Amino acid sequence: MKQKILIVDDDIRLREMLRMILENRGYGVIEAGDGYQAVTSVKISEPDLIIMDVMMPVMDGLEAVKEIRLFSKCPVIMLTAKGEDYDQVNGFEVGADDYIIKPFTPMVLAARVAARLKSSVETNNNDLTFGRVVINKRSREVLVDGIQVEFNRKEFELLLYMAENYGISLSRDQILENVWGYDYLGTESTVDTHINRLRKKLADCNNCIKTVRGYGYKFEVSYEEQKYI
């Protein structure tokens, strides 16, 4: 069956554009014009992913996500023209999983949707499998070619955070905030140091951690490794 995506936005033209982008990539699409409709639609239709605008009438996107999180863990990508840090923080605090700033390109949106859906499917299980690397969330074990590799607590949390954001370029600031916390006083070099440690421990599978020049890092299995999945 097609994976269902709920688009929530009061701009009809934007919904039509998103529908076209997503249907061309094989997804089923459901639409809602405000947050209240979105909450009702999630209960009835049980989508696999929600693309949620923030500024809407009746009920805005943040309030809608709060309501949805009371009964659903469906991944939510916030879609908004607001780009200030506090808006993004508010989105994550109410339960959003990702954030895309308008304007955006269709390729970026499609990549975020695919990555979030992949992560959502895999996190329903304890094992996350990426080529020859297997991460077990419950036991906090990492297997490389079937052999257990030891990671300390912070190394494991960093690897898991990147893996759960598969295919998404993560800035050093994002990694620091999500793995070390907002109140951490360290610098971005902390991320680089831990990434180097991960790569050494992953040995010849370390090409799944890619450097995004001038920005940060991305977790993604290369084409050659996909045959192992």
C-alpha cells in the first residue's frame, strides 16, 4: 500500500503543489486546511507522515501537533516561513520531528520526507540496519559486519541521532543541541572529535558518516553498501 502523507496548510495553491510533488513520487496524499481538521484527519486516516504549516486559522500548527502527540507518534515535518531559532525550538518542543523553511525546493522536501519515513519505519523496531552497520536501540549495541563494537554513552547517542536523521544534513550546532543539550558549554570541535572517534570504530564502514563541507555531517549509506541492506 502507498504511504499516506497528510498536508496541512491554509494555502490551497501550496497544498496543490505539495500534492503534485508527493504523488509523483508514489505517495498517497490527504489534505487539511487548518490544525483542527488535521487532528481529526490523523484520528481517521492514520497517515504515515504529516507536513504541518505553523500559521493557520482556527488552530495553528503548534497547537495541532500538541493535540496529535496526545494520541499519535506519527512523524511531523513543520513547514513555515518563520526561520528564527525560537520558532524552530518551539516546533521541536511540541513534538515536531523536522523543520523546513519556506521557500524550499521540491528536491529538498522529497528528500526530507523520504528520510523521515525511512527513519520512522526502522525505529518501530529495536534494530536499525544500515548496510553492514546494525544499531540496537534497546540494548545500545552496535554491530559492524556482525561483530559488536564498543561505544561509550555519548558516542552511541551521537551515532543514533545521526542514524535516526538518515539522509539529512545536520549542522554542528544541531548535533550539539540534540546530543549534548542546549545548556552545553562546549564548542563545535567537540562534534568533530566525536565524529572522528565514530569513524575509527566503524572501520571500513565509516563512509556512512559523510562530511557536509562548511556545515556539518550526514548519515547515509553509499550505493555500494545498499546491497547489504
